[in-house]
Amino acid sequence: MSLVKTLSIIGMVFFPLCLILSSVFAESDVEAAAGWGLFAALYGIGYSITTFVKTKNLAKSE
């Protein structure tokens, strides 16, 4: 579960950074704001898949 813990810590820094940057760029550069939102979404998808696989493997081992 150390991988999930590491990804959680990275996410606690990365998601607020993406939110701040996308809100800063929302007025001046819409494409940049959409890009930061896309980065956050892609990280979230990868994190959720990793967590799902890890918990599924834990359930099988019990």
C-alpha cells in the first residue's frame, strides 16, 4: 500500500496546484486552464485505477 500512500501525498499537492492554476488562467488563457484541468483528470484516473487494482489484490489475498 506504499504506492497508494505515495500517490495520495502527490495528489494532495498536485490537485490544489491544478485548481489554482486553472482558476488563474480562466480569465486570460482558456486553453491553459483546460490543460491544467486535463492534467488533474488524467492523474485522478491513474490514481483511481491504481487504488482499485491494489484493493482488489488485497481482497483476493484474504
